[in-house]
Amino acid sequence: MKPLETENYKFFQHKACEFFPCHQVKNEDNFNCLFCYCPLYALGDGCGGNFKYTENGVKDCSGCGLPHSPGGYDYIMDKFGDIIELVKK
């Protein structure tokens, strides 16, 4: 298989989205929409993001920009093994 010449698949923006950007950021040009819904949500405390739990016990990720950051794709892909293990249970 030929090595990839770019890594464009790791970044996507949908600036026409009504919610763009869905988190406050300093630079919208670096905001990655690829993981609009974070696949690490199911990991609870093990996701590694900046989250809190509401009084009702719901995980609130509104303070987390990890999946939308420049290194977010690689971070999420590194944690995918944890998601697979969770699904096996």
C-alpha cells in the first residue's frame, strides 16, 4: 500500500452548521468537526477530556475541546482500544 502524502482525513470543518463552533475556541480555523459527537463519551472518567458530571449524573462535555483540537484525531484513535474493550463487556 502506498504511503499517504497528506493527513487531510484527520480534519473536517462544517462552518455552515448552526452550532459551529460548538465550543468556545481562540481560533476557529483550527476547530475540527470530524468527531462532532465524541466517541470517547462512553469511557466516562477514562476519556481524558475536560468534563464534569451534572447533579443528575449526566456527563457534561461542554468544557472539553479535545476532539476538536489539532491533535484530537490522534488522541481519539489512540484511545480506541479502550472503546473496543468496553464494547466486549
